[in-house]
Amino acid sequence: MFPPGTLYTRRFADMHPNCNCCGQTFEPEPGYYYGAMYVSFGFSTGIFLVVLFLLSLFVEELTTAMVAVAVLVVVVGLLPVMFRLSRALWINIFIRYEGPCSLIPKK
């Protein structure tokens, strides 16, 4: 779905227009990936809970600023990964995966 070598660059959001194997368009309609924001929100919520749990294990007295900075650093650091993963999960909800290229019949 995404060009190789662009994960932690300014082009992390670039996508191929179509699948190289089956020709499926990666943007079936305008605004298709708005729903992927909800998936990304779920990831961010999970990250918040994990960071909060880890901080509570290792820090005796938690402050709001400490939690906010820790969550912000982790979420911003994982932004390109979460962006791509949420888009991939969103398209897989609605479009069936046909398997590796070698198993897809050529049209």
C-alpha cells in the first residue's frame, strides 16, 4: 500500500494509487479514510493506557504534565506507524484480502 523507504520521512502518508497485484484502488471513494481516524483513536487510547500503567509502576508520584509529555512523545513517535496501520486495517474491513500476488489469478 505504501512506497518502501518512506515510513519516517515527510512522505509517510504517500500511498500507491492501486494494488500492484490485483489492481484494487486504495482510495475507493473521496474521504474513504475518515473512518481510519477512529481506528487511530483506539490505538492512541491503548497507548495512553499502557503509558499510564508503566509510569505508575516506575514513578512514585505521577503528575498530569508527566503523563501528558510521556503520551505525547510516544504518540508522536509512533504517528507514521499508527497512520499506516489504521489505514491498512480500515481498508481490510471493507475489501477482502485475496492473498499473496502469486495466488491471485491475473485478470
